[in-house]
Amino acid sequence: MSDHRRPEWPSSGQQPRWPVADRDPQWPQADEPRQRPQARQSGASGARRQPSGQQPRTQQPGQRRRPAQRQAPAAGGRAGQQDARRARDPQRGSTPRDPQATRRPAASGAPQATRRSAAPGDPKAGRAAASRDPRAARRRPAEPSGARAERPRDPNAARRRPPRRPEGARGPQGAKPRQAGAAAAGAGAAAAGFAATGRHANPADPDGPTETLPPIDAADYQIAPPREPELLTHRYHDNGGEEHDPAAEDRINALIAESDSGEPEPAGRRNGKPPLTRKQRRWRLVRRLAYGFVGVFVILPILGFTIAYFLVDFPKPAEIVAAQSKTVNYYFSDGSTLLGRDSQDGNRVILKPEQIPDVVKHAVYAAEDETFETNSGFDIMGILRAVRNQLTGGVGGGSTITQQYIKQATGDDEISLVRKGLEIVKAFKMSNELEKSEIITAYLNTIYFGRGAYGIQAASQAYFNKDVDKLNPSQAAYLAGIIQAPSRGDNREYAERRWNYVIGQMKENGWLTQEEAAEAKFPQIESGERKLQGFTGPRYFIKERIRQELNSLGFTEDKVRLQGYKIYTTINKKAQSLAEKTVREVMKGQPKNLREALVAVDPNTGGVKAYYGGENDEYDQVDWANTPRNPGSSIKPFDFVALLKQGKGPYAAYDGSSPRTFPGDGVPISNSENVQCPMPCTVMEAMEKSINTVFYDMVVNEVKPSGVVEALKEAGVKNTSQLSSELNNIAIGGGDNKISPRDMAAAYATFAAQGVQRDAHFVSKITTPDGEVVYQAHDKTRGKPAFDPDEEKSKQIAGNVTKTLEPVLPYSGLVCDNGRACAGKTGTHEAREPYSDQNSQAWMVGYTRQLSTAVWVGDSALNPIKNAEGGVVYGKGLPGQIWLKFMNEYHKDMDNLPFDEVELIGDEAPPPPPPKNTPEKEDDDGRDEDEEKPENKPDRPSKPDNPPKPPEDPTTDPDDPSTDPTPPCQRPLCPPPNDGQEGPGNTDPSGA
């Protein structure tokens, strides 16, 4: 124990020294074979000794050794030294050791190790050398000790190859065996690193003793952070030196080549299996995707189809008949008064399979399902064809007749995969359990054909007034063609197009020969108007407009009947009755060729309060309230809207002389009765006197026809109306520009609502028989700014239009009762040649804050219109009388709401003209010339009370309907009105 002495600690300023032992350890030679500690010779030399006369290296207090001046440790470095120390002494902590502390003794029976060189022959020398570098002999061949000391070592050698603990590093005999593992490896690496860096050979005496240990520094006891693993091709070297290993480089290149060639890598086995190549991994992904696709799109649908087949059942025809017998009630706007009722008339006849002729079945097959006789209830190709049509914008579905029957029976038309899947299952089950003849019979007994006819027998009676077994191929093709849209069965254009398609399909499938198809003619349809309870006469048109609106909302007529919905309308009972009464009173005794229409719209909701499209009697069944006609001068407010959007206002001045010719128009434009309004003629005055030349000039040179079309659409003109931005005569409502009274009332309602546009509508709410609301017209009542995104700007534009329309009514002799604020515009349009100097249509459109009403009177064939006295009908005439009487009666007991004042757009009003200095003269009636005239007497050229009658065509008498050149049409296939030869515009306008 005498050679394990404590260091001598000198006084301040001197370096400590370890005592010199009798025997110093020596380094083993690189080629020395490994031996157990008991067999290692103590005389093994190789360790360097420090000559006795040489002073050890010193270090100033607080100065750390610079690692750049020493050789890199073989493995571990200073961290390896600490690991080795901890492996020898677990209680050596992270705090600096006390220099006065006594070294911990070794285990019992084992000699204590010292931090000095072992003498030759010392048995501990082999153990120390092994712990310093256990793999030195294995890594490189033996070389001289001097060369070994000078050669830089690879700092990553220990990191690349985990060292095995050599047998020579085991503890002495009798000592407790140490645990193998990372601690032992770290201790060996630390010892090797210490030997390389902590000992310094004496150049004078290579075999002499080594220097004493360097001073102990606190950094020796700090655990160095682990370094990140480095790439083989981008390693960091402490000293910039590296041993080139060609064999290792060849192995790395071989691995890269094998990976690129798709060969399995030799390393990286997982669960005993070699790793997959890139190609194998790709095919594994493809297989998994294929398995998933088959499972989701094949196995699951088949499984679901099988389960559903045993759980669902198809509806029986008797159940459908009972469901279709429900009554649909329609209510006035008060929500309680019944407007009308729609129910089964008892005209349904349930036929047997043998009672339906083959020609009818084949016509239905051709129209709806060519493969009916051979398919299994559904057609895969038809489904794919429907998908293609959906993607390409084509027309046509993929449902078979059996599927249509299921859909008709359930009333479920939701667009979803679940609904379609159940429909296919039911159709398949029905095809398996019923004969094809039974299925087609059930289908033809239950589907809807329009005109309130359910079933093929009722449809045959409704359209052709004969039994189904008497139908010829043309008639059968007509009925089969309208199955797709029964509500359009009375539309000749649609019905004829579908009829041609069915005839062609019957010929292609061999159900008609070439000769039969060539001889087939479009059949003559009987006028079989169906009278609904409450929907007779003019109110039948209300029912049609409601049905049309329900269809646009997704509630088809058969669906409404099947569910038995309650329909709540916007029709006001008082207003509707008043409209019918007023038209009949004013038009009583008038010529029979005159047609009339009245539509009243609530500007605050957009709801239609009253709707009169004609008497719907034996002479006429056309809904004129929904038929577009030339608006004449009633379109001029929308010319002015386009001008207001450009910043000009009511006092913009134009040349209103008459006649005038404009570039691009060869026909001169004249004012009514050739009234003159020379420059400067303001828009205010031109609107009051209906000066055509001013508005024509405005459209041609400033706003353009497209500006007028835009203003009309912004105000709410849509539906069946026709607008053209190609010709300038839109300025005075001529040419191809036609607007229905319904749309005209809705457009003027936007002015009444101070620039807020709301769609005109008939349906306010739909409920089930139990009262559950399935539709509410909230969106239509909210409205939106019409003429500008800014609501205040839109209000300003509408207010300026109202300012110009208020003087028109007094000028035309149409003054509302009790000084109620009213505004409006009259209009007329010329008759066909050779009567272009007369009127064929007359309008009066006006509004208050509570109601907007449009009235139209005209001839169906654009013949001249005259009143009972033979006078020409102007806008202030019959239409004006109907409008004024209806508005006065409707507004009784209602508040008189004035129009809001708005800021004037454009120029200010010009100053009044100076007073005349001429002597006063009296007229023949004794009144002064400056005396105020009655308000209802317009200050304009008077017209004789009984003007001479213009020459009439001796073959035409407007008072006698039998002499009308166009005989009354018979419903439902009335031809469109004959527009005749129209001039470039309104050359005999409104007569305002």
C-alpha cells in the first residue's frame, strides 16, 4: 500500500507532484498478444518514462489545457475518462474533488490503483494498458512506439465500433466482477484516451518514466454533451486527419449499388426478413389500394344490397291510389280563408294488363325505358349514361320504368346515394316478384299526366276524349312524351318536340315501320280544361302561376298531391275581388276583341296581391297577365334610370322637337300628336308630356340600349319577358322588347319601395297537413338595393324617378282620391300594318307607397283597339280608368303615405320664366288667360270630343268578334300572338 500515496500539495505558486513509485507501469507493445492479468509479464515494456532530471509541464492556475496541442483521444475523450472513473468508483460525483480527500480504497483483497506509471514487471501494467486502448492491437499492425505517438488518431473510431471489454481489463483476483456494458466500454475508451493525451514521453529517454499527471481541473469532472451521429461521408474531424479505408469505402459503394438495382439490402432485417426493395414496396401499396377499392365499391355494396333486399318492400298500386287521393288546400294571404281546393275528381280508372294496348306500352317504352322487357329493374348502362349526362351537361336520367314507379309511389326525390340505392333494391325485388305486364300496368295506372289526370285512362279522356284502347300511335306517343313533364303538356312546342322523339325511338326499336313513322302526324288535342274547386274563370290563372312557382321551388304537382300540402298564398281576398269587379265594370260593353290584364304587387314584400289575366271564358283562355307585350312609353322611366346612373338628373336638357331623325335609324321619330318641346326640354317636362324624341336621343347618344336593359333587370323584369339590347327602339318600348304586366308591376314596385327590389311571388308558405312548415318565403321579402350596391344611392335614384312620374298623372287626368301621393306612366304601342297610325296596346302603370299596379288592354293579333264609342284607346283611357278605380277603392281607409324627399341628381331646376308685360286679355269664356285651370284639365293641345273615325278595313269590325282576322284560339294549344309587322318604334305613343 506504500506506493499508493497521496500527492504532495505545496504552498501557493508551486505545482503538485505525485510520489515516484518503485515500479512504474509500462505500455504494452502493439504486437503483444493479449493475456489474462495473471499471465501478463510484468516486464513488458513500451511505456515511456520521464527522465529523472526533467521537470514536468506546469499549468497556471485557472488556465485550461488547449486540446489542439495534444493528440486526439482514441475514444471518448474527457467524457470517456469520467465514465471510466465512474465505472471504477460509482461515488465519484459531478463536483470537483477535494484535493485533501483521501483516495477511496479498492475492493477487499485487491491492490489500490494509482495514477502513475507502472514499473516493468508490474502485473497491473497489462490491466492499465488494456483499459487504455483495448482494440489497439486489433485495429493496426505493430509499429514503433515513437511513430505510434506521433500518428494522429481517429476520434470517431470508438464511435464507429463499440469496443469489447478485453479480458486484461478485468479486475484482479478476488475482486467483485464488474458489470459489462457501456460503462466498461467507456472506461476502457477513457483510459486509452488518457494514455494518449495525459502522458508525455521524454525525448531524451523514450524508455524512461512518464511525466507526472497534469493538475486536476474542475472541467475533468464535467460530463461533456454527446455529439450527434455523423454521416459516413460528412464526418467532422478534430484534427483534420483521417485514415483512408478502401475496404470500407468499397462496402458502402456496394450497398448503394444494390439499393439502386432493386436488390434486397443485406442489412436491416426486420423480424428475420430482408427489407423490401423499392419496387416491392410500390407493388405492396398498389395491392392494398386494390383491396380497399374492391372492399368499398364491390363487397360492401353487395353486402348492403343483400341485407336491404330482405328488409325492404315495394309499394303496392292500391297504396299509391290511396295516397294520391289527398286534397290540397290553397289559402288567401290571411292564412284562414280558402282560396281554392285541388282534389281527385274520381276520374281515375284502374285498368288490367290486357286492357292496355301494346301500342301504348311500346310508346311508353320508347319514351322512358327501351330495355324494360329485359332489364332486372335497373339498367347499369342507363345509370352510366345518366352519369355522363350529368358530367357533360346532357339531358336524360338513368331510371327505369320500375324505378320511376318506386319514386312515384314514395314521393321521395332526394338526390342521395342512399335513396338511389334503396330505389334500385326495391325495383330489383319488384322485378323478381311481379311479371313485366303487371309492372307496366301498375305504372300506367298511377303516374300523373297533367290536367289533373292520374292514370293512362284518365289522360286519354282528358286529352283526346276517348278510351285508351282507341288511341292510335300518334296519340299514344303524345301521352308518353309528356310523362317526363306533365305540367308542360299544354305547351305545344314542348309537346311536339317530345312527340318527335318518341316516334323516332319507336321506329328505331321496330315498334313502328318506316311507313307508319312517316305517316304519323302530330295529333289534335281536345280543349279539356279541368275546373278546380275555387279555381274557375280568372282564378284558374292564379292556380297555374302558383303551380309554376311550386315547380321552381322543387314541389312538383304530383308531390304536392301525394303529401297533401297546404299552400298559403300572397293573394289578398279584398284586392282580388276588387280587381275582378273593376275590370268587369269598366270593360262592360266594350268590343269583344279587347283583352285585359291587371296585376297588383305589394312593394314592401313582393307578394302578388291581385292577379287578373282574363276571363278565361269560351272566347279566350290566354293568361294575358303573364304574356309579354310591347310596353310603349311605360318603359321610359327605365331610360331615365340609366341616365341617373351616369350623374344626370330630371333637369338635364334635350331637343324635344318633332319629328327627328337619328343616326342608324332611317325612320323619323315623332312625338304624340306631334307635340313640340324645343331645346331646352328637360327630362321632367319630357316625362310629363311623353316626348319620344327626348328619350330616343337619350338612349341613342348616352345610355345605349344595354343600359336600359340593365335597368329593367335590376328593377325585377324577368320570367317570360323579352328584352333586346340590339335596337334603339327599346327607348320607346318597341321592336322585340316585350314585358308582361306581371313583370311591369314588379318593376314599378321597386320605385315604390324606394330602390329596394323584391321578387314578385305568389307562395308565402307551405306546410304539411299537420302544420309543419316546409317552405317560407323569407328571402324574397328581404329585398336588395336595385340600382346601386349602396342602398342610399339606390333610394336616391328611385326618388328622382318618382319626382318625374308624379306630374304625369294629373297631366293625364288620373288624380288619386284625397290627394294621395301617386306616381305612374302611361304607354301605347302601334298596331300592325296597315294600321300603324293606330294603337294595338295601351298601358297604365303606377304606384303608391302601399301598392304597385299594372293594367294592360290590347288586341291578341295587334289589330287596332277602339272603345265602345269607336275612339282610339290610349293609356289614359280604358287602362287608366281601370287603374284609377282599382287604386282608389283599394286604398280606402288606408294611410296616405307621401314619397320620401331625396337629393336631386344632376342640374338644379332652372329659374321660372319672367312675367309677361302684355295687356291682359280675356278668353271667349270670360276668364283671364292667366287664370288657373282645373287640375284634371291638362294644359296641352285639346282633342275633339268626337274625332272623325279613321277609315276601317271593310272586312274587319273590332266590335264584332266574328270579323276578327285572327279567330279565337282554343285552349290549351293557343298559338303565340301574331306580332305582325312592327315599325322601328312607337310612332303613335301613349297619348299621355
